[in-house]
Amino acid sequence: MSLNARTATRLAGPLLLLTAAALLLPFGWRAIALLVDCVGQGNGCAIGELTADTYYLEAAWNTLWLGALSALIGLAIGLGAAIALLRVPRIESAVTLLASLGANFSGVPLAVALLLLFGAQGVVTAAMQAAGLAPWVDLQGLDGLLLAYVCFQAPLATLLLIAPVKMLDGSLQDAAATLGAGPVLYWRRVGLPLMLPSLVEVFGLLFANAAAAFATPFALSGTAAHVLAVRIASLVSGDIFAQPELSALLALVLFLMLAVVIGLTRWLAARLRKGRA
């Protein structure tokens, strides 16, 4: 049975409306409540607290650069893995399975694995100390969070880039080889420009994957993890120091950050594809 675009849209309408309501109503309600609160209280509202204290602005900055840097590193590793699969297609099923596991290997399992390897009593740390070397990573710091993010960003990037890499016209690579261009020159001059729209889109998805992560930083560093997702959870912990208004504002900031990055990357990818056509 075949469906035209209009019928398919009508059938998907209820699900789309439910999803839109679940996403937009809470944010719209909280945004209006925050605006009314600030109009009534002036500088005493959550927006005033956010701009007056750099503590939460630093958390937003940490979320931004950690998400962007881990996305770029994961993109580079994933692209290399996807390209390698073109040369050894027989291992694609095994690599896809491992990448699927790695992309979902986060939270407590990932934190425990990293602690067993790089923690104070970890295997790698003990081996480095026995060799007279200082540990190279502090898992409770921002570099530890970056390492943890890359651990699930790289497998996810591999999964997302396998299909775009396969779609490259193999005749182009054959023609480049005929003209004496090696694989490196081909990918630099032809492959990467053709892959650029897909790379931009995947970057946006990877950024959102890291910026919205809560389980991994919390399991690794607890409430000391200075990123937006953990700060939001700390503000709604339910004790006497809970600040639901400020937590709602930080959630809006995180939502806008994700929406802007994903929207810009989708727009840029569409422009690149249009320009190439």
C-alpha cells in the first residue's frame, strides 16, 4: 500500500500534535510564568539572579564548549571509522553492533568503567604511577567530562555517518585513482566537500546529545559537575534551598541553546546542499 504525502501527514497528525504539546506547553507555561514573575518583582526575579551571578553563566559556557568540542572530536573519530568500513565491508555488522552499544554506554556504567581505568585506584593510573608518570586526566574535572562525552559521541557519530559515506559515488574515487590521486587527496578534494552537509547536521545532533546529558556527568562527578543539566537538577532537589524558578530559567536556556544549534546546522546543511546542486 502506498500513501501520498498529504495522507501520511494526516495519519501522523495526532502523534505530531501530542509531541508538540508535550514539548511546547511546559516551556511556554514556564516562560510566561517567569515573565510575569519578573514584571512583578523587578530585579528580584530569576533572570536577575542568573545575570547577577556568573556561577550559572559559567555552567552554560561549560555546557557549550564541552558539547561543541566533544562533538568535533567524535565527528573526526566517527568519520574515520565510517570511511574505514568502505575498505573492509565485512566487519560492518560487527562495528555497527559495537557502535550501537557504545552510543548507549553512558551514565553509571560509563562512569564506573572510567573510574576502573583512570580513577585514583584505576588500572591505567596505577600503571602510570608505577612507571613514575603523573595521571593525565582528572575524572572529576572538566577534562574527565570531555573524555566521558567522547566515549559515547564517537560511536554515535560512526552510526550516523555510515550511510552518508556509503552514498558517495564510487566512480568518483575510481576516477581520482585513474588520475593518480591517492585516497587522502580524494577525500580532501572531493569526499569531504561532498560530505560537508551531512557532517554539519551530525555535529548538531552530537552537540545536543552531549549538552543535554545528565546521567553521565552526575554519575561521574555528582553535583560537582558544573554543567547546566546537573545545575538544573540541583535546583529542584526538593530541599529548603530549592529554586524552581531559577531551574526553569536554566532549562529554558538549555532548550534555546539546543534549538539554536540544531536549527543553524540544519539551515547551513540545507544551504550547502542547495549550493552544490
